[in-house]
Amino acid sequence: MTDTINKKVISIFNKSKIAPESPESDMVKYFKGFNYVRFDKDLNGRPFNEEHLVEYSEKCEYIIRVMREKSTHVALYNYKVPHDKLIEFISKFANNELNGKIIEIDKYIAETLA
């Protein structure tokens, strides 16, 4: 999504943490061990368009940084993961097919890079 939506979501989580009785805290919900914020419309008040969201998701790729301890030092592995393989990649850590500690997941769209 846009950086504006990301900033709004982060702001809602931060405000709800600082002021649990704030209107923002009413937007934060909890399900299966995780907090979330749901939007039914975009920031312009229009309903989301499923086709546009799918097209956007298909353009996304992720760099996933994983810290691993080597025999005498720590190394940082940077994996390039396409959007349709993200869940598969993360599940490999849960199944111990891959090991290490995920440090960061950075999303980018390849066509927007210079």
C-alpha cells in the first residue's frame, strides 16, 4: 500500500498504546494473538478495489534479512522473495527447514527502482 497508509496504521497503533482510551484504540482489534487495524475504504473514502489490490500485490517483492551465527561470527543473509512465496518462505522457519532470526522484512516494487 502507500506510505501514507503505512504511516496512518503506525500512528493508530502508537496512539492506542499511549492513550488506551483514545478513539484510535477502538480501531485496534485483536485476533489469534495479533493486533490489527482494518480499513474498509482508502484514505480518500473510496471502497477498495480487489483487482487493483491484487495487481499491486503481484508487483511486490521482499528482501528478508536473516541473522545466522556462523562458527566464529554472525552473518546477515539477504533473501529476495516474491510476493507469492512469502508465506512459504516464512513457514520454512517454523518447520526448521531454514534457521536463523528474521531481522527485517523490507517490501519494494522492482519497477520503481532507479
